[in-house]
Amino acid sequence: MVTNNGLVYLIALPLFGALSLLLLGRRADKWGHLLATALSASSFAVGLLQLSQMLGRATENRPVTQKLFSWISVGSFKVDASLLLDQLSICFVLLITGVGTLIHIYSISYMSHDHDRRRFFAYLNLFIAAMLLLVLGDSYLNLYVGWEGVGLASYLLIGFWNQKPAYATASKKAFVMNRIGDMGLSFAIMIAFASLGTVSFTGVKEHAHHASEATMTAIGIMLLVAAVGKSAQFPLQAWLGDAMAGPTPVSALIHAATMVTAGVYLIVRSNFVFDAAPTAQLLVVIVGAITLMFGALVGTAKDDIKKALAASTMSQIGYMILGAGLGPAGYAFAIMHLLTHGFFKAGMFLGAGSVMHGMNDEVNMRRYGALRKFMPITFITFGFGYLAIIGVPPFAGFYSKDMLIETAFNSGGTKAILLGSTALLGAAITAFYMTRVMILTFTSTKRWDDNQHPHESPILMWLPMAILAIGSVTSGFLLSRGSALKNWLEPLFESHGEHEELLSPMVVSSLALLMVALGVAIAVMKYQLSDVDAVAPQDVSIFTRIARRDLLQDDINEALFMRPGQVLTAALVKVDESVVDGAVRGIGQMAISSGSTLRRTQTGFVRSYAMLILVGAAVLIAAIWVVTQ
Amino acid sequence: MQSLLTIQGPETALFWFLAPLAVLAAIGMLLVKKAVHSALLLAWVMITLAIFYIAQDALFLGIVQVVVYTGAVMMLFLFILMLVGVDSSDSLTETITGLRPIAITAAVGFGGLMVSLLGHATLGREPIGLDIANQSGNVQGLAELLFSKYVWPFEVVSALLITAALGAMVLAHHQRTNPRPTQREQAVNRFRSGSLAGAAGLPGPGVFARHNAVDVPALLPDGTPAPSSISATLKARGDVIDSSQFQLDNVDTTVVEEK
Amino acid sequence: MSINNYLYLSAILFTIGAVGVVVRRNAIVVFMCVELMLNAANLTLVTFSRINGTLDGQVVAFFTMVVAACEVVVGLAIIVTIYRSRRSASIDDASLLKR
């Protein structure tokens, strides 16, 4: 494989930014954000350079590596800290650094009134570095370092305003739920090492064919657990909604465009594992299908604009996971949807941030309305993102989502019909709730107080939104033109040939558009053509109530894990107190009681001591007397 | 073979006369209430012992016993007794339960066994007596030993004496933590204290009475005796005379206007 | 009369002194009882000196007296110090060891 010593700069530049901003402290307050943005942009430039070099090489020479240092060398077990940049990584590198840089620019203005803007940018740079390490690692162990790094950055950024206890709790919740996923990843690494003796991607790939299916299934399931935790998939989805506590640029970058898609990356990267483990693959599909419906249903009930978008993110990643679970046919489309989603969802989050910026940080959509006139640029960019996500041609989502639905229908057997229908229904619901967001925010009647003065955001904020909107419009078309992305990624996957076609692309597209039209129509009828309450109505059906409570995700977690956990810890504390402490205290008590018994001989009176001496002398004399008799 | 020791009749008589008295005095030491009486009884025991020393050809020790013990040490005891209160008479009731019976049982056992042991202990030879050792005089014999064989212990003991004297001075030394109040300050304090009753100072003994000896309490303006005018030592000894016996039978209290 | 009578007397006086140390509470009386015990021991030493026909016993008795004098000086100084701070010459009042 070709070596390239430039890869390290991709990571080193933002890492340097993070370290210098954190170490310099307040001294860097004045220019820290500029440095961070510049470093992120230069990392993007390095990425572009790498892409151009890669394009100049023949297909089989495209992946490049760089060995940084020998990390672990224990007997036959060797792990090098090496970077690998191939066709899959470069997509992510450009997405991360590109969208990341745009969000850096956006944040300069968005966070300009925050005391800790420098710290914010340090964390952002830390995130970029960790995420790049995640996608550039050439082994599961290297990936794991980045995986934990983004978890840390996510935790720090969700709890960035940790002076509010609710936000601090949200960051802890995200961290703890991510831990479960991380456990899965570490188990996968351990199983791979124990049974295959290697943890590098190429090593595992070589062993994948002749290892037992049970081993591969175990690794696959553990990788799925990791992906589920990081990507907020069912059943570890509960943290994403609360993660919206972080500043909006964070939600856009980490909890929409990049970090939460790391699960998809992991599954696609581990394609050789899942190809060898059909059971695990089936589980991936099921998780994806459940989550895409779950997120969509939650999205219909949320009044908080960021939480509605978060639910939508969850649902869209469900689509990606579904695609990644469909095998070689779906990998490319999962990645394509990931990239297009990165554009339009980041754009919409930035739009939401812009709206909040103009509305004094109000997040309740029922207090919005008619903002189209006050924020035309935000409206247009957000609208492009909206058209992209619901899949209106020729916007980006149309291409990527259509492909996924089509692949689902064509995956063969009964499950194909089931998955396809789920994906179609999901598209309809997506259209419904996104239209709802759009209408409630921009086009319905005004529902905000008179002391609100909605205004358009400054150029530093709308420029990134505009660029992302352009991406939302064009990326789908560009990536799918002549199956560009599919061919690009082709060498990485082992193709199994074409499946039979259940439905032709035309039929699928028509069906999808029909469903989207249906969803849009219902939303328009319900919200545009009738009045919307400024306060969420309480006399609603049980289904709405359940959906508002995130389909009871927290209640279920609390009932299944938290309460039994509390009972268990309480019981353990009791055991600890009575048995362990009891034993320890018992020993102490024994010493104390024997001491206090002995203490009674110690009256403190000199005379009683003198008496004891006298008695002792008498006994001594008696002994002499007895001996000499 | 050296001449064996024989104890002559006068010494026997002396022993049987004095030994019971010494034992009685020692037992009396335990039984009397007042420490002063104990001290006197101990002095008697010590003098008895001095006589026994002399009787046993230990002339020097007998004299030292009288001079050092009965003289100096007992004087010191009496001096300290006076210092800490001659009134410090013990109540002889025991406060530590079980101490007295155990102590007496142990003591009786100890003494009985000791006597019994001495009774059948043998040296394997007859007592020798000090006639030979004291040939050139008891004091000279002791001096010879002290300054030859026992010169090192003698020096150590002298060092001990000096150390003890120094230690006693250190112990008895009282460091003032604040300057001694002057008369002026005392007067100010009297006036600033809660009541003005003692502001003018304590009344002198015998004031307003016909008798002004130190053992008669002064009378307060209302005619009652003032307990604070009598030394605590006198009070403790019970040597206070009731001032009422010196009261005038009839005092002319009628106020006559001056002409 | 046997010379052992002096030893018996000494044993009896020693025992009485020991009882006094235990039974009496006035620190000064306790001290005097200790002196009694020392004197009883001295009598034994003098008697044994006579039995053995050497003056060594008397020398030791002499040393005992010196040591007893030292002890009295320091002991009484301690009593005075305690009395000064606690206004009591009872040795039962100086029972802080038990706490």
C-alpha cells in the first residue's frame, strides 16, 4: 500500500488548535476562535489535497497509509498507531472538515456573546481531531481512540453550559449511554483479538472468511451495539434528544452531521464482518427499521425545534443503518445518504440556530410562526434542507433516500417487502413532521409576543447556511450521477452480484413521491389551513401523549434499568454496610469492648495502682515462700 | 573462727521496750486523721530506728538518721503541710470500693509470709557482729569504704542530690503570665467588680468590736460578723472566737442633735 | 534474743508503710508512709551489716538516705505544684490518667 506522510497533518492541525487554546487559557480569548477556524480550514485543505492526489492514482493504489509509531508490541500481538486513508475515509474526512469548518465560521458569530467562546472552539477542534482519528484509524484499536475522543468532545460540548443542572445531566446521560456502546466496541475488539489474533481492518478482513460464523456473529453484534450507542439507535436512542442541550452549532456538527453517523461508518467499515455473519446483519436491518420509525414518530409530536430535528436525525440514521444492513448493495447508498444528510441536516440545524438567535433563544415552535418575512435567508436555506430531507427531486435527499428504499425493496424475500414498506411509511411521516416544522416556524400565523424582535442573522451565520443549502441541492445529484459514489466505493466491498428486482426504480420513486405528497398534504391541512395553539393542547390522544414522551423511552429505561439498578445498589449498600462494614466494625468493636473491659482495671487512682503493686509483691513473696518450703 | 555475736540483756530490754512502741506508732500513722499527727508519729518511729541503729553498732547512721531524717526531712514535711493547709485532715472513709480489704489482706499475707520466710531463713553461719569492722571507729570504717570501694556511687548520688535540688526549684517556680497588679489596679478592679460591697477593701479584724484580735471577726455596719475578715487557716483550725461575746450590752443609739 | 527480731520488726514496719501508701489519700501522708518503708529497709540493711560483720550494708543504707532525701525534695515540690493548680492535696483528685 502507498504510504503518505501527509495524513498526520489532518489530525495534528485541529489537535494543535485544541491543545493550544486550552493551554493558553484566557490569553487566547481574543484570537482563539480565528485560530481554531483557520486550523479546521487548513485541515480541510489537506483533505482536498489528498483527494486530488487520490484521484490521480489508479483504483488499486488509492488507499494510503502512514505509520505514526509502534503502539503496542507484546509478543506476537502488534498494533501500530497507523492511519489509513481510502475511498471511504476521504468521504468522511471531507465531510468532517468541510462541514466542521463551516460550523466553525458560523460559531464565531453565534457564540460571540459567550464568555467561553475560546473553550468552545477548543472543544470543537478537539472533536474534529478525534473524529478524524476515528475515520482514519487503520485498526479497531485506533478507531477506538477516536471513538472515545468524540465521546469526550460530545460530553464536553453538550454540557458546555453546565451551569444549568439540566444541561449537565443531559451531558452525563449522553456519556453514560455512549458507555454502553463503547463496551460493545471494546468487547468486539477483545473477541477479535482473542479469536482472530488481530485487530486491524485488513487483518480481520483476511480472517473473516475462515473464522467460524459464531465468532463473526459475536463480533458483528458487539459492533452493532457500539454503533447503536454512538448513533442513538434503538434501544440506546434516549440520549440524543437531551443532547440538544448543547449549543446549536454542536447539535449541527456532532449530533447531526458527523459523530452520530460514526455508527454507520463502523458498520460499513466492518462490511467484511457483517457479510460473514448474516444473523448480525439481520439485526442491523431490524435496528435500522425500528429506529427510522421510532424517530419519525417522535418527530411528529415534538414542539421543540431542536428536538424535532434530533428525532429526525435519529430517523435518518435509521435509514442509513438499514441501508448498511442490506449488505453490499446498500453500503454505498448508506454512505451517500450520510453525506447528503450531513449537508441538509447541518444546514437545518444552523437554520434552527439562526431562528433561535433571532427569537431570544426560544425553541418552542408553537411560539414561532410567520418568520418567513423576518428571516428570508434562513427561510430559504432551511427550505432547501427541508425539500432535501423529504426527498423532493432534484434535491439531495431524493437521490439518497430513494436508493435506500429501492435497495430495501430489492433485498429479497419477505423481509424486503416489510423493510421497503417501513421505509416508505417512514418517508411519509418524515414529510409530515418536516412540513410541520416548516409551517409552524415560517409560514403559519404569528404566535410570538410583541417583545420579540425577529431579525435576520449576520453574514457569518447565513453564509455557512447558504453553502450547506447549495450542498443540499446539488450533492445528491452529483454523487449519484453515473453512480459516482457507488463506483468510487466499489473496491472496498465484495459484491455478490445483483439481486432480483422486486420493483423497478420508477415504481419506487413514484411510490415514494406519492407518500411524501400524502405526508405534506396532511401537515398542510392540519397546520397551515387551521389555527395552531401557542400552547401545546393537553386534551390529546394517548398516542400523541406517548409520542410527546419520546415513546416512553425514558420511562422504559427507568423502569427496566434505573429502578432495578437503584434497588440493586441499595441492596448492595445494605450488604456492604451490614456484612462488610459489620465485619470491619465488629473487629473494631471487639477491640473497643475488650479495651473498655480492661479499662475498668485502670481507675486512674494512684492508690489502686499501688495496691496492685502490693498484691504483686505479696504474690511474689508467696511464690518464694512456696519454692523455699 | 571469729567470736560469735551475743546480744546482751540491755539491748534485749531496749528492743522489747521500743519495738512495740515503734509498731504502735506506725499503725497510729495510718489511723490518725490529721497529717500533722501522722508526721509526729513518723518522727517517733524514726527516732526509735535511730536508737536501734546505734544499738547495732551503726553510730554514724544513727546520728544521720536523727539529723537528716528526723531533723531535715521531717521539718520539710511539716513545712509543706503548713503550706498546703494544716487543716487537710483526711476523712478515713474509703472511696475506692474493695481497695481497703484487698490491701489489708495482701499486706497481712505479705507481712506474714515475710516473717515466716525470715523465720526459717538461714545464713549457714552465726551472726558475726561489727566489733572487728568498727575497730578503728564506725565513722572511719564507713569513710574508708565510701571513699574507696563506693566512691563512684557516692559521686553519682551527689549528682542526684544536686539534680533533685534543681528539679525542686524548677517545679516550684511559678512563672507569671501577666504582670503583678499594682495597688492602683487592684483598687480599680474592686470598684469595677459587680458589687461595691468590697470596694473599700476588706474590713480589718475587730473593727466595730471591743476586741480586735486576729481570731475575732470584724463586725459589719449592721452588726453581723464578717467571715471574710478572718484568716482561712484560723477558721479551719476552729480557732475563731465568736464576736458576740464582746458585744456591748446596750449602746445608746439615740441621735442627739449637736448643740 | 535473736538478732532476727530486728528483721521481723523491719518486715512489720515495711508492711505497715505499704498499707499506708495504699490506704491514705493525703499525698503528704502517703509520702511519709513511703519514708517509713525506706526506713524499714534501712533497718534490714543495718542488721545484715551486723550479721555479716562488714560495713557495706551501712554504706548502702547511707545511700538510701541520700536518695530518700532527694525523693522527698522532688516529691514535695510536685505536691506543692499540684496543690497550687488544683487546691487539693488528695492523690485521688489527680486521677486524670483514666481519661
